Amino acid sequence: MLKIDELSCHVKECACHELGSPDERCVAMSQDYHRPRPHGLAAAVLDKQAGKFNEAEAQLLLEWCAGLAGEEMDTNGRKDNFLERLKDGQVLCKVINGMKPGTIKKIMKPISNFNCLENINQFCTAARKIGVKDEATFQSVDLFDGRDLFSVCVTLQSLGRIAEKTLNIPGPKQIAKDLILNR
């Protein structure tokens, strides 16, 4: 494993991202990126947000996204799978283009954290333009860091309702009320 000073020196000199083929040090850096877990009140807030995530709802949302994006993917609703499928933002951009072709003109390849965050930002911006309210739109780091996957579900549900009303595209299936946990 590289030390932090080696990574930072490498990143300053790195041209491999521009060439489209990151070397092993860049790949290691992007895979090891994470923020430390907060303590106290911030930790309690994160735990509460994590407790709202519903795997059955996530599975239905992934199935809806796969259909619109024209992708074959694992639609299991586990948190880790939900995060893995959506984290790079490519599927989300394809969902928007499946609703309104050409809305997102360039979907970035996930060779760096920047590209992934850019894809997620493009999705959020396009969702707002389609009609999702700011309050119902997640922040990029909520998805990228896996901090608040429930808010990602809220955004996708809202986008689905708007797609049904304005674009005549069927929204995601809804989970049974008895599967919704009151938290």
C-alpha cells in the first residue's frame, strides 16, 4: 500500500487520467477513498438516515432504473449492491436519457472520483430540470460516499412520479405498505 505522501506526489504529476488509463497507484487511491466516521450527534444522524433505507424499495428502484437505462444488472436491494450499481452515476445518467434522450450529452467513464461525481451532478441537475424539487434531490456525496442512500431513493421515487405524470413513462413499482417501517 502506498503512503499518503507518495499518493499526493503521484497525483500532482499524474497524466494517466488524461490518457484514460489510470495506473495502479491511481486505482488504489480511488478505491481507498473514504471519509472518517463522525462521532456524537453527527453519527446519530447518519445512523437514523441509514435506518430509513428499505431494501425492498431499493430493489424496485434498481429494477426501474435498469429498465429505463437498458442495462442488465443485479437489482438486489441490499445497501452495498444499491451503492455499487449507482455510485459511478452512469446508470443514473442513462435513466435520464431513457426518459428524455439527449438530456445528458456526455456520460463520463468512471476512471476517477471526479468523473463519478460529475455524472451524479449531471443526474441531479437534469432531475431538477425535469421537475424534481430541490428538497427531494440528494447531494452527490450522499450517494458517492454512501452516507444517505435513503435520500437517493426519495429522489428516484420523485423522478418516477414526475415521469409518470408528465412523460407518460411508468414509474417504479411501489412496495406494499406493510413493508414500510415507521422509523
